[in-house]
Amino acid sequence: MASADSRRMGNGGSVGGAFQLYLDSLRQELWQRDPTLLSVVVALVAVLLTLVFWKFIRSRRSSQRAVLLVGLCDSGKTLLFVRLLTGLYRDTQTSITDSSAAYRVNNNRGTSLTLIDLPGHESLRLQFLERFKASARAIMFVVDSAAFQREVKDVAEFLYQVLLDSIGLKNTPSFLIACNKQDITMAKSAKLIQQQLEKEINTLRVTRSAAPSILDSSSTATAQLGKKGKEFEFSQLPLKVEFLECSAKGGRGDAGSADIQDLEKWLAKIA
């Protein structure tokens, strides 16, 4: 048995050696005939390998078609989900599971995405994010602009974790913070929400780095957002975080049309 294995290994080695000798002789022949020709062949091989690698990366990216809608309870995620899919208003309620559907992007290519509405309940949201984040092409973090002032700490804490998870992915998703419910008089602007979130996340960085023992041992838990020693800004992140204003309900009540045109343009851009 051992001798048979040795013979097989020997045969494999001889085949590999013969192939290497063939490559060496071919390289030498090309060099003797025309050194320039050898350079051209090497360049062509390099280009071919680059194209193969590029196609592989594109295929992996194209397999990620999910857009995750995340946010706190009552931020308006589900109504945005329904509006994007149907254009209609529908009464919604807090869900304990995910909902998904194909969304046809409004562009010339006729591409489609999969919208996935994740539960916003505190005990469920991280669990569902963990389940779907690997398939995410983009993440839409929905904020209740009208209730933002009283929810800013909870919003910042959840956003902090979502950003850490997003940065840790091999293919970093596009990231949007959708400032919803702009039809309400007391709604905060996207600019103000961005500024307050930056301040709150900066505070979170300080408190979490000062008390590492309360965190779990995962790599994302010990990571830090932004640049060390500087006040946090979204521009410091390795992924681009965009802000826009929208209203799933619309300014004329339930019967009115939603203000989601900018949201639809963003989805067409990242598709």
C-alpha cells in the first residue's frame, strides 16, 4: 500500500515537473526568438488574470441584492417598505419577524433589489441584523425625525452597533440614514440629526472604551468608530453614510402621496 502511494506521489511529481520544464522551455524559446514577444505574452496573461478577478468580485457584489430597513420601533420602517413596493398607504403595526419583497428599481437597466424590513424591537433587532447582514447590498437606517430629540440616545446606540457590523463585512454595504416623518411640524432636519448623532456617538465611544469589561468578546464590540483622538464625524468612516429627508405618510394625511422620491433615487443609484 505504501509503495503504491509512493508511486502515485512520484507520478504526480513527475507530471508537475514535466509541466514546469515545458513552461521553462517555452519561456526560453520565446525569449530567444523575440524578448518583446515574451513581454507581450506576460502582459496579456496579467490582463487576463485581472479580468477574471474583476468578474469574480462583480459576481459576488451582484449576488448581494438585499436592502435592509432597520431602525427603532415606530420609526416608520414598515410604512416606507409598503410605500416603496406599492405606492399606497397602509396601517401598520409592530412586527416580531422580517418581511421581504422584490423591488423593481426605477432606472434604465431594469434591475431589482430585495427589500427586507427587520423588526425594530430592542430584543429582536440585533438578532435579525446578524441573520441578514451578510446579504446586504445596502442598509437603510430609518429615524423618526419627530421623536428624535427624546430617542437620540437609543437611536445612537443602535446605529453605533449597525455601523460596526457594516464596517466588519467583507463587502461594505451602502449606508443611508433616512430621516422619516418630515411631514410632522416638530420634525428635525437631516442636518441637525446628523450633528446630534455625531455628538452622541462620540460620547458612546468614550464610555465604551473606558469600560471594556461590560462588552462581549466579539471583534466588533472592541472596535471603535472614527479616528482615535478626534471628535467623531461620519466622514471618518470607511463607508459613505448618506442622509436624506423623507415622509412615508405624506403631507396631506393618509390619502396623500408619500415624499420618497429621493429615497427611490438612492435605491436606483446603489442597485
